[in-house]
Amino acid sequence: MIRVAIVLSMLMAVLSTPATSPGSGVTLETPQLMVSDATGKLSKEQLKPLADHAEETLNKVLTFWSADPGIERYGKMRVIFDAPRRDVYSSVFYWGKKGEQRIRIVQVFGTDGAPQMLAHKFTSAVFPQKDKLIRNMMGILTETQVGNPFTFPMCGFSSDDWVWVLLKRKSYIPLSELGPDHDSWGMKDAGGGKLSIHDKAKQHKAYAEAGSFANYLFSTYGINKIKQLHRLSHEKERPWEDVFRIGLQELEANWLKTLSADEKTREENASIVMELFERNPGTACAEAQKLVTKKP
């Protein structure tokens, strides 16, 4: 069973961390990727379907965003399949170096079942972004549209379901309080390019809100506006008005109003999510996944 404890975000971001050696095991090359086994346990025949799936997922990401893989600038992306950490299945993206060249590395923890957060992390590799809110908005949107629905923070439901529950429980975090760095997301910089989670519940809230807000902007304004937000954010901090002609406060109000209007359509799922969150916010995602996988 694929499980995602929220610990999966320990390395979640565009980070400058030392790369796991791609030479630990078998390496295969696809049209856009260099795929390797860090466990030393996979044969070429076992690695090939994983490499094919990774290539297929990247193609879906590129098609969704009408984007270039960036091979001319950075070379082929490295995808490293590794053992789960504490039984956590996840993916992370970070920067490595080969000589003087920066290289993009997506490390996948787990070789059984469909990878989680792979589309999210491919998006971070294709669209490098320092602002954690914008980065996660784009990554979670992509995972929702072309990736794995079991992935955090959806966990088998939808980001909208989780945010609806936050509103009902009066534990919603205003988007303006989600900073470009890690602290406001329930995470801390542990040094050496690694992250630690100090508040799992807050982390889940923040990621669910980013995903739901991105879904709203996508359905209301279209994908090109989100790409414009990403592009202009390299020149100006969170240029909401430049892109959408209204500020964050009004965008947020319109989004939450839309969620409230759809309340009746999400009652069944939201009631399940509500129960899980009230039982233990820190384990709600993992428990949600268990419930969904048990459904006939």
C-alpha cells in the first residue's frame, strides 16, 4: 500500500543538497531523463518500467504547461529511485553539480506502486521558483491535473475538501501568512539544505490551501496567467495585481466564496475529512489514504 506520512516533505523544495550517487546501481537513459537505482537492488528489467513511467509523467507535465524540459540549459534531469524513508513514499527535487554544471535531481523514495509527488517535483525542476507559495501552487496543481491523486496534500480526496474543513473548523491560515520560506509552513531549515517538520498539521493546512487556491486560479484565469505569475515573480515579489488585476485579498475572498458555494457537492467527502482532521490533524493524510485504498 502506498503511504504518505506528512514527513514526506522533509526535503520538499528546490534545494541545494548533495546528490545521492546515480552510480549506486543500474542507470538507464530516456529521451529526457537519466534514471538510476540508488538501492543497488534493481535489475535493468526492473528499473525500465520505472524509467518509462517517469518519462511519461514528465511528458504529461510538459504538455500541461506547454513547457520546454530545459535540457539545453541544464542537461537531462536525473531521476534517482531510492528506498522509502521510514516507510514514506515520496519525491523531492534539489540541485546538484556535475563539475561546474548545475544539474536537476528528482529523488523518488519507493519503487513499488505509483510514485507520489513526482509530477509536483518535475514541475519544480522545470520552473525553478524561490517563493514556496508559488512553487507549491504550481506543483500541487500539476499533481492534481496529471499526477497521482493519493499524493499529499490531497491524500485521495481534493485540496478543496481539506480547505472546506479548515474553514468549518476555523483553523484556516490566511494566504498572506504563508511566506516564501519554510517557517510559516510548519517547517524549519535544519541546515545543510535539509528541512524538518515541526508542525505536521500546519504543513498540511498550508499545502492544501496552496493547492486549492491554484485550482481556483487555473479554472478562473487559465494556465497562462499562472505561468505569468511565475515569470514576473522573479522580478517582483508576488505580483498578484500585475497578473490578475486585483490583489491577493480580493483573489482569496473570491476563491473562498466559490468553495462555500460548492458546499453541498462536497458534503460526503468533507465529512470524512472533517472526522479525520478532528481525530488527529497530524495523521489525517495517511489515514485518508488508507480509507480510499480500502474502497471497492
